[in-house]
Amino acid sequence: MADAVIEAELCIDYLHEESNLGQTPFISIQDFRKLMGIPEGMYPEFKKLNQYVIKEPLEEINGVTDLTITAEYKKEGRSVVAVKFRFRRTLQLPGKAAGQEELFPETEALPTIVQELMTAGLSRNDALDIWQRGTVAVEAEPKPDSEAFEVYIREKIHLLKRRQASGRVTHSTGFLLDAIRKNYTNPEFAEEKKQKEARQQAQDRKATARELAALQAQREQVQRSHSDVLHAHCQGMIAAVPALLEEAVTALQAHDRLFRQYYRPDKTPSQNYEERPMLYIPIDNFLKESYPERFQALHDAHNAELAALDTRIAALQ
């Protein structure tokens, strides 16, 4: 009884209140033993652990509560290494007899694979039963891996649609249930999936190329705009302290032949600076070299922006 209580409480922790469905993650057998309080050395064989700690408690829960729980196992080779539980709660309408159909809210609350099975023609109960039983619902060997069960179901739905399109199915519900239980082959599904993945990869590559080109263009724009930002900063420095321009002009006339060549003595230093790029560029450079501390914050912000863009570009290459 204690084991049944613990397992019921575990499932309730994962119960989705809106859909009255739930499933635990896979729990390693070692962790499951600890969770259930099984002493080391007790039930060393999984066969006995399964019988007395999993199957019998689940039968008890399913018989006396409104929960229906099934166990699903993960194997490595021949050994069971983990267990998970799928479950649903049966709700009864007042005054209705036991065995009535289960009540669930809107279809959107149900797991996606259940919705797909219902769209394919299965009743709600049949779809829920397949979802809950998982790979146990497959009679044929080898059974699909638990992680690939939803892909397995979609393969059978795909087979049903192909048969319906060719007029080769007279009872779609029965065919789909048999296809799931007996693992009807459907090689076209794998081929179509492969082609779809190839198309998606091609689209992804094109999208990546577009994004990369946009980021590289953005990086170039950031570089260009940084020059504009620095020039505007220099203009602000000169407007605030005009003597800085006089200092720059005096120094450049003394040491820069090209500056002397393009400098117009008939114009003021301010006019030369504002009107002639061949002059404002060396003046700006003089200010940046002479007063680097006044530009440090701008450089830091620029470098951080470039670094962020470079990180994104590298991730795409």
C-alpha cells in the first residue's frame, strides 16, 4: 500500500489540471529505488522490483482511484535503466454510471500527438489510450524507442493518409490502430522526411547567409558612423574651447606639409576646419592623439558594439 501511495503522489505532482493528463520524466532505476525507499540489496533483480514495486502498486492505484497509470521503460541493451509513468484522471459526471466516457476540456489542452490522432479519425479515448500506453501499445518487435514514439505515430498517420489518397482503406480507424499495433512499414515517410529536412537545411543556409550579410553590412555601418561620432565630438570640443583649434592649427602648420598646402590663410581657422575635409581630418587626429582620455568612452562603446556583432557573425560562420 505504501508503494502505491508514493507512486500516486508522484503522478499527482505531474498532473496537468486542465487536461487531467500527465507524465513523469524518465527516472533512473537507481533514483527510483531511492524515491520508493527500497533498501540496498532488496529486489536486486529488476524482474522482482518491477513486479512488487511497480506493477502491483499500479494495479492497486488503477483499481481504487480515479487515476489510470501505465509504466514505460527505457532499456540499454537488455537492461532496464529507467522508468516513467503516463497517467490520466477519469472524471465522472454526477449521476452517471461507472464506465462512462472520460471528460476532458477543449481539445487544445490535450497533448499534440493525441490531437493528431483524433484529427486522423481516432476517438478521444483511443487516442488517449495510445498516448498513455506509449510503446506498450506496439505489439510488433522491435518496438520503437520511447523518445521516438511520437515520430512513430506520425509515420502511421502518414501511411493512413497515403492509403486513403489511393482509395485503399475502407475502415480508417481500424487501419490506423492496426498500423500502430503491428508496425506497418512506411518507407516513403522516411524518404519524405529526408527530403523535407534537406529543403529545410537549404532554407536555413539561405537565411543564415542573409543574416550574415546583414550583420556584416551593419558592422561596416558602425565603423562609418564611429568616424562621424568622433568628428562631432571634436566639433563639440572646439566649440567649447576654441583654443584647442588654434593649438591644432599651429602644431600642424609647423610639422605637416600637406596641411600647410591646403590651409587657406585668407580664412579663419574655424572656416578652414568646417569647410575643408583635408584639414578637419588631421585636426581631429591631432585632438584624438593629444587628448585620448576625452575619447575613451566613445572608443569603449564602439568596441563593445563591434565585439557583439563579431560574436554574432562568428556564430553564423
